[in-house]
Amino acid sequence: MRKLILWFCFLGFLTTIVTAQQYDLVIEGGRTIDPETGLDGVRNVGIRDGKIVRISQEALNGRRVVRARGLVVAPGFIDLHQHGQDLASQRVKALDGVTAALELEIGAPDVAQFLKSKEGHSLIHYGTSASHVAARAAVFGAPLPAEVVGDHSGSPEILPKSGPATDQPATPEQIEAIQQRLRAELDAGGLAIGMGIQYTPGATRLEVIDMFRLAAERGLPVYTHMRSAGRIEPGSSIEAVSEVIGAAAITGAALHIVHMNSTCLRDSLECLSMIEGARARGLDVTTEAYPYIAGMTAVNSAVFNTGWREKLGIDYGDLVLPDTGEHLTKERFDELHNSSTTHWVLIFGNTQEIVDKVIPHPLVMIASDGIDSHPRNAGTYSRVLAQYVREKGTVTLMDAIRKMSFMPAEMLERSTPAARQKGRLQEGADADVVVFDAAIISDRSTFEKPMEPSVGVRCLVVGGTVVVDEGKIVPNVFPGKALLGPGKAVSDIGH
């Protein structure tokens, strides 16, 4: 009897061991790449309870096994600059390898409403900065709507129409009111302060510095679309970079300059050298780019205030309506610019030569500036892998993955400790993983068909849940969670 009892105890012990080694999901036999540690080898990845628990050359036992032989297994891509927050945009982001897409350039006009609307309804992770643009518009009596309904539900309206709220300088009292609103937005979970200075040209240099001071007070970064673009002084790209680097130096706030390629244009390499100089002298300055020659913005925004053609070095015909392909004339531009309805317009103001030099630069991380009328929404990450890694050979696979996962995660660490578990493929990291075929991954989106999904992502895991399986979106799963700034705890969301 004693032997029988011992035998059953031994069996129970073995069962416990087997159960302990059972993973929810195993990704088997893929080329596993981690840009932080430099790991690049065939491994098996065991996932349990939303975490990467084991990375091993030994076989692992999983309830679900994804065969990844001949495929790349990497940290899910993190997009710091994503405007399209609707479900259709999330689907094409997932098929482009993105596990987190955040509205950080300018920010949602109402952080609490944005987070509440996405809780339990998001395919991938999300988050937002606190919007200086929206705070300014509200203080000037022209508030942006907090919520968008219909096809673009979840994608808030972030830009005001050109007018007094964008073009007039703020009084000291108004600046204080803007700061107070931003403090409340950061308390609601904002990850940073988002500034679209070109969209608020009335903001004085002192107003900009005061917003950086607020960010420094909270220990958070500033994400900024700079004041101007082009070569004409005053108002050149060089001057715009100097302004925000100066504000960072004065206040101590970390600075992230968005879409270097579309703001600095022909002077992008000179602007990058300025960032290198600032970093070499101890300033915390980072930047990003997307791999397209055309930008996009609202035609009735302050970007197109008087003098825009001279500043950008382009003309009316370089502006194209994305829905119809219509090149604008002066008459058509005036009609749209004066409209109370927002119309988006493509801006063909850059060259392929410049973009091809910017993307490989070691300081440049990848971010899409995604919106559904531009191919960058659906194709940015696959385009980098297809064009710069596979075809041009100007970026290594390791560096591309670093630019798309680990570098953005490091930037996010300035806002939330949760980012320390993202952008890595390591034991203990969050199970946000992309599995793709490096031989075929390609963007398919074009200016004529901007929402055409990329091909080559075979599997995407978000928080341990498979959301892309065999290259197709898994229906009715919404594992995306909010990334929150220090002003709000995760448990506070929805309460």
C-alpha cells in the first residue's frame, strides 16, 4: 500500500511538471531576433499568460503550436505616430506587423474619452499624448469634438480649422489655462505632451517653452510636429529644429521630432546632423521617419496659411486629393482651404533620394503617421522590410527590427515603465510578437488603393492572443490594452 501511495505521488509530481511546462502558445523553429541582446538564431518561444516565458533550442510543449520554420520571429512593431485609430486601420496595421499604434504626434483632444472608447474594442495596443493643439483650441473657444462616430469611430478629429484659435498669440492667462488643461489630460493617462506647432502658428516661442516646462515638470517627453518646413528664412526647417532643441535644452524635457522626412524635406540630413550634435552634448532628442515621398494633412489647416508655396517650394499642382487623384488648381485650393469641412490632401514635396538616405540613418526610428487615405497607414513596416532590407540592402534585418520595435519601446520608457516589457523578444517580456516571411513580406498599399493590406505577416500575437493567423485577421478578438502615462493607473480605466 505504501508503494502504491508513493507511486501515485510520483505520478502527481510528474503531472505537475508536465503542466508547468505546458505553454498556452509555442512558436516553433523560427529565426528568432531580439534587437536589444542581438539574439539571432533558431529558437522555440513559449508563451503563457500574456508573457514570453521561455526561449529555447529545446522542444517546447504548447496547447497551440505555430510552425515558424523558415520565418522570422521578432518583437511586434510599435508605431508611435498613428492617427487612424478606427478598427479598419487597426486591421491593416496588424497585417503590417504592428502590435501597438499610438496617437502621440498631436494627441487625442480628450484623453479619458479616447481611452474609454477603445477599452475592450482594440485589436492592438493603444495610447495617446495630451494635445496642446486641442487644449489651445478649447481655451480659445473653438473646442475639437471629443468623439468621432461612423466609419472613423475611434479616430478623433485632431486638427482645428485655420482661424483665431490657431493663428492668434495666447495671453499669459490663456497660456496658464492651456497648461491647466494639459495637466488634467496627463492625469487622465496621457503619455506625453503632443504639439503640432505648425498647426498653431500663433503660439509664440515662449508659449512653446512653457509647454516644454510642463512636460519637464511631469518628467515626460514632448512629441512635436515642428513650426515650419522649407528653406526660406525666417521659417526654415533648420530654424524649426533649432526652436524645439532650444526648448528642450532650456527646460530639460525629452524631445521627439516626428516625421523628419516630411518636415525637413531636402534639408533632412542637415536636420539629422543637428540632432546628432544635440545628443552628443547630452540632450535627449530622438526622431522618426516613414518611407514615402508624399506627406498628407488637412488642406484647411494652418499649414496652408499665406506663403506656403514659397516655404515648401511646391505649387498647387503638387497637392492631390487622395480619393479622386485630382491635382489642385488655385481655384480648387481656395475652395477647399476656406471650407468648414476637413479635406485631406497629399503633398508631394520630397524626393526618393532624400527618403532613401533618411531611413537607414542610425538615429531614425520608423513611424507611419498613419491615416486611411495614405498608403503609409497600411504599408510602412512591410515597405521598410521589402525595400530597404531585401531589395536595396541599405538596412540589415536586425537594424530594421530595432528601428521598428526596440527603439520605439525605449522612447516609450520615458512615459511608462510598461514599455520596458515591449519591443523585446526575451523571457519576461510581453508576448507581442510578429512572425513574417522575410522573402515575401511586401507593402501592397498605393496612393490609389491606400488601404490595401500588406502580405507576408503569417502570425501576430498581441498580449499572448493570436490576432493574425496564417496571414488572416482572427475575428472577434480584441486583446489590445492601453499604454498609460504615470498620471493614471491601469486599474483606473473604465472606473
